[in-house]
Amino acid sequence: MSAPDLRTAIREALAEELERDAAVVLLGGCGEDPGGALGYLRERFGPERVLGAPSSGLALAGAAYGAAVAGLRPVFELASADLITLAMDGLVNRAAKFWHVSGGQGTVPLVARAAVGAGCRRGAIDSQSPCSWLQGVPGLKIAFPSSPAEARGLLKGAIRDDNPVVFLEHRRLRFARSAKGPVPEPDGEAIPLGGARVARAGRDLTIVSAGGSVSDALDAADLLAGDGVDAEVLDLRTLRPLDLEAVLESVARTNRLLAVEEGPRLGGWAAGLLGLVAERALHDLDDAWTLTMAELPIPYSPTLEDALLADAGSIVAGVRARLGLAPGVG
Amino acid sequence: MPGLGAAQPEHATAGYLGAYGRMLLIRRFEAAMERLRALGEVQGPIHPYAGREAVAVGVCMALEPADYVSGHDHGHGHALAKGTDPEALAAELLGRETGVCGGRAGAASVIDLQNGLIGCHGTVGGSIAAAVGAGLAAGRRGRVAVAFFGGPSADLGYFHECMGIAAVRRLPVVLVCERDLHAERARGIAGADVAGRAAAHGMPSQVVDGDDLWAVRAAAAAAVARARSGEGPTLLECRARGLDEDSGGAGTMPRDPLAGARERLLADGVAADVLQELERGVEAELDRAVDRALAAPHPDPAGALATEFSPAR
């Protein structure tokens, strides 16, 4: 099938799940709403399924948790992932712990959607990634799709999952090209959470990433092919659970690992992943490193923001340097 | 013995007789847990509920078993009022496998879905959001959701944000602010008008004598009826004079709701020996519950729930 744009992907996933399961409800509508989806869905499914609510992370996350405990499958939208700070009580202190703390009495099948990501000139407080804030919370899943088609399948998987899920929609996916090489796109089906995906197979190097950075890694892999470097690109899809086995399997073949994260290195998921791989498979590694951002808030000025962010060019430059290739070879 | 407030017999005093038994159970349960804590058997904190028993029990008298309740971190009062088995609750505080949450929750976070207790909330104000969320689901099933929260919670964002959602959507929710005026005075935060804040959201509210089981029950019954008929939420500000929390239960109680209920039952014609039999029954049930809980096994660290996530549907 031809890949949808993000707007269509999200709207269709929501519509299909609302259609499939009467317990699914949408809360909010304060977000960037890249589908313009909520107006359309409210008209189609009615105000009892698509509920307006104030732009409050605190109340939305708390109410979504209560609704999920009482039998609904709420999907709510934060205006931006930066505002997840206000939703942390409901998500971290309640939803993530309910299944365990209750002794398995019940689950909290909620989804918190949020636009995320730098590169769109939104400044320090509307560009940052909450991945590392959330990754250390047992019981909370983090889905971070890498393309509109992936977003569609993973959102359906997140809504069907019995556990609470933070679903991060990278802003750059809105501008994603509809086709990216020969990568097979999922056919509108739900993608169960927890498994990584080989976005591009290769033999010489494993580039692990998630969300908006995966397309940078794929572009870099195309450029590196010109150097005779055959890079594998692994799309984690979810940062928790983390499909460590898929990374280990890939590294066992390529012996080199690069983790690309749009976020600071210290406390980030990429650095954590390197530690886990070293612990389990040091014998497989010839080299391992991360490409992250400087330890700084993300600046507004396009000149400054671009200098801070990794892109295909900086991935390629880093790989060439680690492999000892002269710049511009090939 | 009667069902400790769970049943609602036809005779006017009979429901209150059972409710008095439930209040006594909460008071005695708390004292028993404090004794076990002094012995090192209960190791976690226990936040006292003594002096507020009339609020939890009076409100729960107005509820059906399937209705939802969310509590704050003095949650053993809410749990016992809603019908949680005292043995399972004692076992929970003792960290036993037979605890209502398998020993995973402790006193402050008790969950008992079978009895409609969706959770107790140590993060202040969280119970309000939980009940409002449950109210979204409750309306579909003709159920009502009740939040218990302390007076200081009414100063937090949760309170106003959730009142806004509940009022706009006319959710079947009753918000029960349990004011412990003694404790609030000790902390220098007493004096605020909580009930009046509901007007800003177009929500009715009422100040209730939280030391009076009959007054709480009547106010709750009206609010629950309003919620169940689809007319929307109500805020009840229940003013209990309670105990000073900082005195560890040893403080003075200006007007003990438990003693007040006993006097009222006597004045309403309940014979003293009937009360004494009820009281002996409560003590005996509690003793049995604690003995059985103490004899129960501790959870096996290698046992169930060793996985992080619940199995996907």
C-alpha cells in the first residue's frame, strides 16, 4: 500500500479502534492535533466517545487512569510532550503501578499521545524529548514510531494493549516523505508493542534509533553505501519494553553499534543501551558509540538548533571517523 | 451478627446499627494495626482515620456495592467502609500474600476492585481525578463514583481542574472533602471555605457535620441520587473535628463521632445489650481477622507478578 501521511495515519487508527471497541474513548483535543482528527471523529462517533476536556495534563492523566480502571480504554492527547511533566502523577504514580500494586486485580489500558521533537523551531520548552524521563518507569510503555505508517500500526497496538502507553508522535513525521526506499510498510494492521524492526538490513554496522531519527539513519545508510559500508538500521519502535535481544542479534552479525538519540547523552536511552549491550555481548563488539545532542536546552534560532541536532550528515561523518574512512570517499 | 453496615435492613435504626459497627471496626482496626506496628509486624506507615469514621461510613451507606470509591492515603477507613474484608486488609498491612493486593500496596495505596475501591492515593488530590475518570465509565453503567480527599487537597490543581471536567460533563460524581479541622488548625491552614468554591463551576455543594453519621448519610444520599439521575456532581464539605494527626492517635477528640453515634442509637431506642452484643461481635471478628492474617504466608519473591507488564489482550 502507499504510505499515508501522519495526519491520515493517526486519524484512521483512532477511527478504526473507536469502531472496533466501544470501550475506546478520546479525551482532550488540546494538542497540535496533526490530523485535525478530533473534530472529524467527534462528528462521526459523537460527544460520548470523543470528549472535549481542558488542556490539563494533571487532570487528563488522572482522569484517564480512573476511567481505565473502571473499564474504558481512554486515549488522551497532551498539547506537547513537554507538558508530560504535568501528567506524571497520573502516568507514573498511578497508571504504571496499578497492575502490580493491586496484586493483578486490574489493568490501566490508557494511551497518552503527545507531539514530540526538535527541528521545528519551537524553542527549549516545546522541542525536548521525554524519553529518558519515562524510560525508567516500570509498567509504562513508550511507543515512538518512525514513520506515518508505523504510527498507524503502533497506535492501534497501543490502544489494544492492556498496559498504559505513552505514544510519542515526532513532529518531523508530518513532513516525512511518503516512501522511503524498499521498506515494507505495515498494511494498516495493529503492531503489538515490544518488538524492534529491521528498517534496513546490513552487515557492517548496526545503527539503532527510534522516532524521527530513524529516517536520518536510513538516509545515512544510503550515503554510507556509497563508501562501501553496509549499515543495518534497527528501529526500536518502543523504548520500554526495550527489544534488547534484537539489538544483540544484529550486533552479533555486524560487530559495530551506533545508537542515535535526539536528546542529551547523560541519562539517555542510547547510553543505557550501550551499557546493556556491553554487559551481555562485549565479545561481539568491535566498536560502540552514541550520537546524541549536547547537554543543553534546545535553542530557538535555526542556526543554533541545526548545529545541535544530529542528521544524516553527522551520522555519516561519525561513522566515517570511527571506521577510519577519509571524508568524502566514494 | 449483622453485616457490619454492608446490608441495609428495613428498620430505620437497623442500617445505622450496622453502620455504627462498621465505624467501630475502623476505629478498632486502626488501633490493632498500630499495636502490630509497635511490635514490628506492620512495618509501613499508617495514617490515622480515627475521628472521621462517620464520613466514610455515612457516604458509603448511600452507595451500591458496584459504585466506585477512591480514597486518600488514610485509606483503611474508606476500604472498610466500602466493604473490604478486614482480614484481607490486615494481611495487606502485614505484607502477606493473602492481602487484598497481595502485599504489594500497603496501607496508603489499597485497591479493592471487587468492592469498588479503585484506589487510595498518597499523592494529594489524586483521588479526585481517579473518581472523575471513573465517573466517565460509571455513567454508562448507572453507577456513581465518589472521591474522598482531605481539606488541603482543595487548594490543589486537581480539585479545580477535575471539578471543571465533572461539572461540564455532568458526571455522576460526588466529591467528599474530609476536613479534619483539628489537624488543619495545627498546620495553620484552617479557615478556608471549601464548599463555596463549587459555585465557580456551577456545582452544588453543602457543608456537612462530619461528626454526625446521620447528617453525612443524608447529604450523601441526596448527592448520590442526583448523580445517579444524571443531574451531575456535588461537592460535600464534611467538617470533622477529628484527632490531631501529629499526636499519633493520642490527641483529644472534641466530639467523637463514634461515641456520638452510640448515644444517638441509644436515644433512638436501641437497647444497650443489643449495642454491647454488636460491639463484642466486632471485636471478635477483628480478633479472628488479625489472627488469620498473622498466620498467612509472606509473598514468594519468585512468585506471580514477577513480570513487568500485564499480558496483552
